[in-house]
Amino acid sequence: MVLEDLFGHDQITGKSGRVFDANVGISREEAYYLFDIVQNDAAITRTLEVGCALGFSSVAICSGLLDRPDAHHTIVDPRQSEGWESIGIENAKRTGFQAIELIEDGSEFVLPSLAKTNSNSFDFIFIDGWHTFDHTMLDVFYSIKLLRIGGILTIDDASWPAVAKALSYWEKVPCLNLTSVYDPKRNASRAGLARAMKSVAKTGLQKALPSSMSDKVTKSRFGSMVSFTKQSDDNRLWDWYQEF
């Protein structure tokens, strides 16, 4: 299996001879978390990811799509050719899955453009892009528009401060349901802990904590990856707001 082969090396050599550290990608456990989401849901045929790099997540997703009629995977990565010497896209195609489209531009430009003609059409979206608060907010905002009802959105590095802060907002949006929180270091689903920490936030107790402790509560709710299901259209009123 291509996925196992990738994790059998500490380094990957590009066409130019440049050596890449293979440990910069997602872990084996995280890759199988993505693979399981896609493989275990036969309704997932149209997928999208933001950020490819060496292609570990791409291989996981494409491996899960194998042998599905009309399946198609879209990759958004502005530096795949120049920065990563196309290693990610080549690794993805090594799985045997060939229906892959690479868009080499920033997600802040690509996702709004896709949303104009592809709204409610993707079954699974994986975000592992630029990890600032504002960029994460944009990626999730447009992913909601792109996902069909029942589609799954997974975000990587969910415990990073900026990402976790953005997710603490999105988990309150009515059209999204937090369905899985994963921390491979503990090798277990943390959805139960996430619900417990969410209840702390909802009661207002988190506001009474010192800021440093409050930040830790926010980060602890989201393991290394978090998945949401789009359970309805986003029908919030123009002035909708909740504290986060």
C-alpha cells in the first residue's frame, strides 16, 4: 500500500535532488483517520483538500476513493510544483487513482471561485492550509458552502492556537455538528472530552478562568484533527452572533 510505503522513509528526494523531511506531513495515525472516513462512507465520491505538500493526506484520501465510479479529488496547493516539486501529486497518483485535479493558487482565491459553480457538491473536504485565524475562518466559511448536506469537513492541526480559536466559533454555527475529535498521540477518539469541554464553555465557566487556562481549555477540545458534518444549509440571519 502506498500509504505504508510513505511512512517507511524519513526523507523523500525530489526531481532536483533536494531532500525533503518526510516528518513534516501528517502522521500515520492521522492518515488512517482520513482514510477511514472516506473508505467507510460509500457516498463520498467528490473530495477536496487544501494543502498537499508531500501528499500524505492526498494518498490517504485517494486510497479511500479507489474503485468508486465517478470519484474525483481536487487539490488546492499554490506551491505544489515550485515548492514541493510535484511530489504530493505524484504520490497521490501512485495509489492508482487518477481522477485528480490540482489547482495551484491560494485557497482564499480558489474556494470562493469554486463556490460560485460547485456549491453543495462536495462530499468531503480536508483543510490543512495556512494556519492563521483569518485564513482558517475563510477556508471553513467557503467549505461550508461547497459541502453538500451530510458532507464531512475535517481540519488538521486543530489544537494550534489560531486554528482552535477559529473552530471554537464554527462549532457554534447551527449548520455544523462536531462529530469526531482525534488525537493520534492518545490513539483514541476524543469526542466525549470535546463534548465535556464544550459544556464548560457553554455554561460560561470558561470566561471565569485566567486567559492562559482558558486557552488551554479551547485547545484541549480539539485534538490534532476535528471533523464536522454539515447537517443543514447555513440559514443564519444577517445579524447572527454568539460569543466564542
